[in-house]
Amino acid sequence: MQTQIEDIIQQNIFRENIVFGSMPIGDPADISLNAIEHINKADIIVVENHRQFSRLISCLNYLPVNYRPNMNPQATIYQYNLESNPERANEVMNEIVKIAGKNVKIFIVSDEGSSVFLEPMSELKSKLMDAGFGYQVLPGPNSVISAVVNGRHNVHEFYFAGNFEHLPNKEKTFKEVQSLRKPTVFILRAIGLQGFINTISQEFSESWDADFQMNLSMDTEKHVYGTFDEIRNFVYTNNSLWDYEEETKKIIITLYPKEYRS
């Protein structure tokens, strides 16, 4: 049986030479064996944050042997999320696109679970698509799914409002949410978080509660469920969470009409 399983895993490694993978949310032990196999087999590993990725690898070395990575010593690691130097970030992405045309195995991982639909992962994915490269995506943790499951309601009850920062018309979205009276998921960024919280609370605090999920990396696993005052107090008294290194972290806020609160 073990041999059969190993054969299945090996057959599915790098069906495409470009693979988008997922890092665990919160607990390093949540990483999949599939993701570890891809890390081990990759010629190129592309990460959002080199420090976060190195921290994960260090943690995995303390877990049972099946979870321990054995990376190719010749593998090259690229960091593509360079907030302090956007021009360099774009250069790195273009370089990865050029490399993708060669016969190499490229594993692209997010340090926020399966966030390939968010910046900057989506930008890199778009560049690869525009260049005509195929890819595969591994299943894995997703912060939005965590927020929905934690809400203890059926999936069809939720409304996904999207990335708060990029909403084309916030007032229109707010009115739609108010009229639907359904649990609503917003994605926020740590940078500017206090302003986002204030804006949302002014609109919804009267008859809504909120679920604040910041479980997007190993050292920032946080969860607050309650009134907007409780969430605002948490945000304002934990300034260290929003320092420069963490300011691009994504945060999920799920709004609940008060009649939904259990």
C-alpha cells in the first residue's frame, strides 16, 4: 500500500512545470505532504517573503520525519513580494516568466495560505498566463474558507464582498450588504487597518457584529468575534501586529447581522 501511495504522489508531482502551492495557516503541521514533495523536487522556489518561508522550513524540521523537507541543494529561491522596491519586484516577476520557458520545475508559494487570487500572487499568475504558460494549483488552506467555516453557518448564507481596498464603489457595496442581511466576508490589509475598521464600523456597528480573522501566518494567528468596539479595541491595542514586516498581511472580516449571533 505504501508503495502504491508513493507511486501516485510521484505521478502527480509537476504535471506542469509551474505549480502554485500553499503554505500552512498558523500551525506548520498543517502543510500537506504534497506541498513538501513539490518543495523537495523544485529547481526554482518562488516565495512572497523569504524570511517567512525560511521560518516555516525551520519549524518543519522539528516535526515527524514525513513532514521534514529535503530541498534540492541546487534549488534557487526568489522573493517576488518586494513592497519597499516595486520596480525590483516587477523585475523578479519578469525574470521568473523568462525562466518558465526553460525545462525547470518551478514551485510558487504564498505565505498566506492559498491566496493566488490576491496581490501579489495574482499579478505573477497573470504574467505567466499572458506568456502562455500552463500551471497546476495544489489544494491547501485558505483564510476565507477558515472564516466561513468558523462562522458555523451554511456556505450559501455567506456573501463574498471582496477586497475592501479595491472595491470600485464602497457605498454601493455597503447598501447591497445592508439589504441582503447575510453574513458578509471582506478582505482587508494590515496596512491602514484602523481606518478600514473605522469605516466599516461606522456603517454597520448599529445592527451588525463582526468576526476578525488574522490567521494568515505562523506568528500572527488571531481571532476576535464580537462587537465592533471589541474588534476596534483589539486593533488599537495591538499595534505591534501592524509593523512594516506584516503590513501587507491579509485579514478577513466577516460581518454578521445581530440576529445571526449564536
